[in-house]
Amino acid sequence: MDKPKLLIVDDDETIRTQMKWALSGDYELFLVGDRQAALHIVKTEHPPLVALDLGLPPAPHSTEEGFAALREILQEDRSTKVLIVTGNSERERALKAVTEGAHDFFSKPIDLEEIKITLKRTLALYRLEQENRELQLRLTRESFPEIIGSSSKIEEVLSGIRKIATIDVPILITGETGTGKELVAQAIHRQSQRRPDPFIAINCAAIPETLLESELFGYEKGAFTGADTAKTGRFEMAQRGTLFLDEIGEMGLGLQVKLLRFLQEHKIERIGGRKIIDLDVRVLAATNRNLKEAILSGRFRQDLYYRLAVITLELPPLRERGNDILLLATAFLKRFNQEMSHSTKSFSRAAIDAMETYPWPGNVRELENKVKRAVIMSDGAEIESHHLEIPEVSELPHRTILKEAKDKLEKEIVSQALAQQKWNISQAAKELGISRQALHDIILKHKLRI
């Protein structure tokens, strides 16, 4: 069995040598003397254990560098167990470090037997937590195989699905375009008692207002010119199952009234029909818009909102899901390699840095499209950032706040797509992996013009 990895961060070479002599038989050791070197080891080697001295250069008599190192290590991986090495006179600072995420501390002069016992106990706890995390992840994958991710935000979403799936009430799923709202709706349906019956989805923004009513409610023969036969609508098709109304915020006020009536009475009438049809259908709706603002502007009915939003489930944007970006990208890479019989093995470090820095305005859908393009365009064993058509970290603007950098990058990418497609909104939106409405919102946000 491989030795567990232990990173020792101390600017005192004597202490590093002493700990190397005492611990090298039980651990794979990494010995560094400053914060930058420590963070590099954490990113490349992922040690479960870190022994950290708070007094590091360039200010060894201060704890500023040590606390900065602690924050950066935990930001990289919250599961890392950091043990603070401190002098007896710095006990209060060590306790402060524990409140900020350190696991424990021990004092100088170093008692090697005490350190060995502390490290052994801490490693056992780390392994127990990892086993529990892997168990939870395996259960999640078995329950929701189509939803990829292990971040705390996506775990909250999955926990929410489990709680609400069996409660037979309408649910409103909110989130930016491309965050996976339909996947979540499907997961809710599959976890509910309605899973043996149909899941019917319709995008309210993709169908003209004049046709959406007939798509939803159906029509009788002769209801209008061209109605040569009767047609069953989506509500009837979803009988005893689930109807998913995507982009509900795009539905016109007239149809909103008919939808409200169904939610109140569970009855519909086909266009041109006189027969009342009783239905047992659960309605799930989704939107990337702020419906409360739409209510204030008169574009969405308040009574319908409260009927739909009995329970609201908000999906996080991809940029807030941390390591899920690489998990998803790797899953897409594997899938497209199989579909296209390619042998691209992995992403380069520059490509990973670019993906982790990029703001992903189109979220998971955009990531999927970019990985697909990269698999097609790459020739070697690795995908580089230029295959993904996103800039490397070194190309991003410096000395600016994160929001400004994201906005600037979003504007440049959207402008480029619009220019390449000669301002064909549908084609540009398809290339970006976002909806036409989302693209219109970005155009208005940045005041883009032909």
C-alpha cells in the first residue's frame, strides 16, 4: 500500500530535517519553507495531511503568511487536514487557526511521539470522511445517474430533489440558461410515484404563441382552418404523469389564465371542443427569468406564480460549482471520445486552468458544446485551451475585480460569435450553447450593436 502523503511547511530547516528523520518511514513527505511552494504541492500532490507553521517568510515573525496559506490550502481542498505548528506563546493564534478551518495544533519544541499519534489519529479521521463521502457520492450516482457533480451546491440540489419528489405539488425550478433544469425535472419525476407514467416536456419559448395553446391543450377536428383531425395536447399526453413547462416566463398572459385554471381545477378543454376533460397531471415549471420582476411589469400573473411556486428549487450556475467543472468536462470528454471513436486522453493543465477561470455564461450546456468541439478539433493526446476556444489564465485581464473580468470575457465571446454568424441570433445562440432569449439578454446587457 502506498504511503499517505504529508506536507510539512516550515521555514526552519532544522525542524524540517527532524520531522523528515522521524516520519519518512510512515509517510511520503514533501518539505517546503514558504506559502507559494506549499500551495504548489497541495495543487499537484493533494496531500491529505499538512503540518503548517504560522510564521513563514517573508514575515516569519508574523502569522499573516501562515493564515494566508491556511486559507488557500482549504480553498483548494476543504477535506485537507491542516495541523498547526506553533510556539507555546502563540496558543491563541493556533486556536484562531482552528476556528478558521485547521484541524488541530501542536506546540514547539516538537514532541515527535505526540506528532506521530496526532497524525495517525487525523489520518484515520480523514480516511473515514473520505469513505463516507464516496458512499454518499455512489448513492447519489445510483439515484441520479444523469446529474454529475459532487460540490456542496449540487449536493443541496440533490437533497432538495429527494425531499420534494414524492410531494405531489407543482414545483418551480429556477436557474440560468444551461444549468440543467430539465434534467432536474426528469430526476424529480423518476423519484416520484408517477415514474411509471409519461414525462412530457415542452419549451414555451421555442413555440410561437399562436401554436403553443394547441400544443398544450390540443384541438378538435374543424376547430380552425387546417384542423382536419383532432389532436391530443401535451396535458393529455402527460395523464397520470408529469408535464414539464420549460421557460414558463415566456408564456403569454392569455395562456397563463388557462394554465391557472388547470392548476386550480385539473380540467382542460381542447380548442374548439365543448367537453371538459379531467386530468391527473403534476406540473413542473422552469425559468431563467426573475418572475417577481415580471409580475411587477405586468408580464406574469401573480396568482399563477404562487400556484406554480408552491416549492422552488434553485440551480447554481456552473461557475459556482468548483470541481464539478472538471468532473463534467471529463465525463463529456469520455462520452464524445466513444461516440466519435477518438482517443483524446485528457485536458492539458492550461485547458483546466482556462475552464476553471472562465465564467461559463451558458453553463453546463456551453461546457458540453465546447468539449465536443475540442474533441473534434484536437489531434494529439491532450486538449489545449485553444481547442476549447477559451483563453488561458495568462490571457485574462489583470488588476480587476472578478465580475469585471467575467463581464469583459462574456462580451468578447458573444461579440465574436455574433460577428462569425453575421448576427444570426439563432445560429449564434446555438454556437454559444445558450437560448435565443439568453443571448438577447446578453446583447442588451452589454449594449451590443451590428
